[in-house]
Amino acid sequence: MKEYLKLRSWIRLRFSYFFWGLFFMLLSALFNSVSLTAVVPLIDRVFSKKEIVLQKNLPPFLMAKGERFTALLNSFPPLVILKWLLLIIILLLLLKGFSTFYQVYFMRHFGQRAITDLRNRLYGHLQILSLDFFYQGRLGELMARITYDVGLLETAISEAISNLIFKFLTVLLYLFILFFISWKLAFFSLFVLPMLSFPILRIGRHLRKIALLLQKKMADLTTILQEKIGSIQIVKAFTAEEREKAIFSQENEKFFRLMLKQIKRISLLSPITEFLGAGGGAFLIYFGGKEVLSGRLSTGVFLLFLVALFSIISPIKGIATANAQIQAGASALPRIFEILEEKNEVVEKAMAKELPGLKEIEFSRLSFGYQKKEILKDINLKLKAGEAIGIVGSSGVGKTTLINLLLRFYDPTDGAILINGEDIKNFKLKSLREKIGLVTQEPILFNDTIRNNIAYGKPEAIEEEIKKAAKIANIHTFIETLEKGYETIIGERGARLSGGEKQRIAIARAILKNPPILVLDEATSNLDSESEKLVQEALSRIMKERTSLVIAHRLSTIRNVDLIIVLKDGRIEEQGTHQELINKKGLYYHFYQLQGEETG
Ligand SMILES: Nc1ncnc2c1ncn2[C@@H]1O[C@H](COP(=O)(O)OP(=O)(O)OP(=O)(O)O)[C@@H](O)[C@H]1O
Ligand SMILES: [Mg+2]
């Protein structure tokens, strides 16, 4: 319960709905038990044609009133009683129906509102978390937490808690009826209740453990699905279908076996309770029957007793189920809180400023490593607004890492990046990233129309702007050839486009945003010379009049930049213009020669 209350620190719980639900719940339980009691005079007066007698154990002040009331009832002819009581019972049940409706409606409103808010909270928090978080964890597990765990919580909050209260209330009312009729019989019959609850409690404990394991297994399955369906092309290309099928079916089988365990226990719950209940019931009918035969109890009252007793079984079972669901929800809660409590590695300072117009970018004594291993060491670099710089180096040397730091996807372990002489940590994240247009190494597109993909950084862009950006990126002509043009849906991750097309759409997206700083991580993907030329053209067009950082795998891209730096072992090994570096006959020259051989 403590866990559940902790929810309040993350979302606003609308308790007013909860209390209205409770109110109607009370009404519903009341109408139910009163309509049940109305059966007594019906049976005694109409079917057994006897006088209705009052229980002798009423307090004195009720006794007088009660006797007058029964006398009144007895004075009516049975037929009148039959008509009126049936009418009253129907009316009561109608009222009960209304109350039940509002009870369920309000309670579920309370729960669903909370869950919806929680999902928003979770998604919102994920948007804020640094890249690091997503790369270290398994995406599938994250998905499982947001779907499966939140689902468990949903059942707990929107059904189980109200069920628990309602069933508890019903049990109390029935208990009252039972004890009112005959405390001896009630006491006797309730002697079996502890016997009932013992096995149920035990099973409940097991169920909680199994629920936890099921969550884990579901996460495993989701991870496999995500990964392997997402990379289906590789699976097929390496003819690993059979192997993947086997791996999946193995995990699926484990889930199945665990599920069976759960099913076994859940389905054991009701027969066990029912059997024990029936055993107790037989005893009861024997003793109660003797009371009726001896005239100490009227048939109607005894029947009411039996009905109340049997009716108590179902809510008790309901309590057990609701309890199990609440436990399952409670086990999901810490996993949800874990995400919500996940700290952001890259934090924005409280006093962060807007980034003013760009004059200069400087990397100063910059060092960085993802975990222990140092990737970049003591990088010093300065570029003025309007300049273009090319970054070269062998694969894995840390080129992408360098620009990840500029966008503050990560923070340096030592040194700093300064803009206009001020640490970028002093600027608002939004303000910093707004100024940078990023074309990533692997173009990342959404499963949406081409138009929306290009306009992602500027949703309010008009038709003309979008087309203009596409033209600069050399992709407009291609888009026009498509049947639906800019409205073409491009499939997940742009699956229906070629590498070059994706890249040029990503470039158009960066252009449309019209940022003062441009960061291009040129892809190594093998573009044919035609599309390479198109991409090259697009790049050189947009690098004009902007401050650009270009990671180049094809050295021709950066032939005309102001400065080229060559990274080796995390340090700047060489720097200079293209011609200077060629003359130097160092590492750059070496790369240049290699590429020369490749292309011709
Ligand atoms: N999120 C990460 N966590 C841990 N290590 C990482 C992470 N991203 C990259 N690395 C490692 O950091 C090193 C530098 O990676 P980076 O992506 O910067 O290389 P790169 O120079 O861009 O290479 P390429 O030319 O192949 O794109 C690599 O050894 C890589 O394995
Ligand atoms: Mg890279």
C-alpha cells in the first residue's frame, strides 16, 4: 500500500472520483442486502402461510417497533404481500443496478485517469533522459515495463482496489445478517472460514512470485521480437530463420510453462474454496435444519441465512483474487518507479541561458570516455562562425563521439566545449540543440510521410519551404516521381528508400531547420557514384554560409573546408588544409592515397 501511495508523488490521483465510487458502492451493497432480506416475509407469509415472527434478540427499543411492523405485515392478506414485496424487490434491484453502474464508473474513472497520467509521465520522462540510458538498457525491457507492468498496475488500480473494498463491504453486510439471524449458527459456520483462507493465502503468495517471473519472461520475449523483427533483413540474409525460430520458441515455451503454473494456481483457487465451502454448508444445513424442525427458526429466516452464507463465498473469493492482483500491481510498481526515478546524466543548469548569436566554437582540453575506456584525449580546436571543419580518422577513433559531445548527448569527462567563450553547459539544452542541424551517420527516419519527416524540426513549415529544402538536398526530383509525392509513407526506419535517398531526406530535414551550425556525419554506406554526387552537391550547397563540422569518410567531401583535423588514438594527430596535409605526407596523405586507389 505504501508503494501505491507513492504514486502520488508522480501523478495527481483524483480522489473525489474514488470517494463518489465508494459512496455508490455503499448504496449498492445496502440495496442488495435489503432486497435479500425482503425474501423472508415472502417465504414465511406467502409460501408457508405462517405468521412472520421476529427474532427474539433485538434490542428493546427496536423490539416494539419491529413487533408493530410484523403485526402490520401479518394483517395483510398473503396475495397483497406477494404483489407488494415483489414490486419492492424489483425496485430495490433497480436502485442497486444504478448504484452499481455509478460505482464502477467512478472507480474505473479514478483508476484509468491515474494510469493514463502515469503513461504520459513515463513517456515524458523517457523524452528527457539522456541517450546513455537508452543505449545501456534493453529496449524490449523498457517496452515491457511501459506496457505489461503498467497493465498490471491498471488492473490493480482500476479494478482490484475497488473490488477489494466492495467485496469486503459485502462480506461485512452478509456477516451482519448471519450474526443477526443466529449468532450460534453464524459462529459455527464461520469456523470454517479460517480453514478456507489458509490455502488461499498460500496460493496467493506463490502467485506473486510467479507474476514477477512472468514479467521478466515477457520482457525477454519483447526484446527478442524487437531486435529480430527490427533486423529481419539480417536474419534472412544469414539464413538464421530456423535458429531464430528455435530461440523464440524456446523462450516462448518457458513463458508457457510459467503461465501454466499461474493458471494451475489461479484455477485451483476457486474449486478449493468452493469445495471447502460446500463441506461446511452440508454441516450447516444439518444443524440449521434441526433448528427449523424444532420451530426455533422460521423457514424464511433460515433460507435467508443460507443464501447469505453462500453469497459470502463469492466475495471472499473475490477478495483473494483482488488481493493477488493488488500484489501483482505492487510488484510492478518498483519497476515503474525505477524508470521515473532514473536520473538524467546530462542536466540543464537551473540558471541556464539562451544561446546568443554564434561567434566561435571551441573544444578546450576535451577528454571523454563512455565507460572506463578513454576515447577522446585532450582535444583542442577552435572554429569561427562561418568556417567549415573536416574531421577524419579511422573507424572507431571517436569522430561521432566528438559531435555527440557538441550536441550534449553526453558531457565531457574533462575539459569543455565553449561557444563564444562560455561552457555549453551554461546554455539551455533546447537553445543549444536548436542551433545545430544534425545529419546522423545512419539516417534515422520515422514511419510517416516524407513531408512530415522533412518538417520534423519545423512542423509549422509551409509547402514552399519544404520543397525548397528538398531541392537543396537534391531529393525533390526523386520525390516528384513517387505516386503520392510528399505524402508517401516511407515505412519503418525508411525501409522503402535507398540509402542515398534516406540520407538526402535527412539532409533536407536539417536544412529546413536552417540552423547556424551544421553537423554532418557522413555515412560510409556504399552510395553509387550517381547518388554520391547528388549527396555531395547537396552538402556543399548547405555548408555555405554556415558553421559546419563535417565528418568525412570520402575525403572529396572536405577538400574545400577551412581546416581538416585527423584523429588518431583519441588525439588530434594532424591538422591543416587539404593541400597542407597532402604536402605533409602524413596520416591524411596515407588515407588519401588509399581512397585514390579505391576509386580509380
Ligand atoms: N554509447 C556507447 N557506449 C560505449 N561505447 C561507445 C558508445 N558509442 C561508441 N562507443 C565506442 O567509442 C568508440 C568511438 O566511437 P565513434 O562512434 O565515435 O567512432 P567513429 O570515429 O565515429 O567511427 P566510424 O567511422 O566507424 O563511424 C568506439 O570504440 C565505440 O565502440
Ligand atoms: Mg561514426
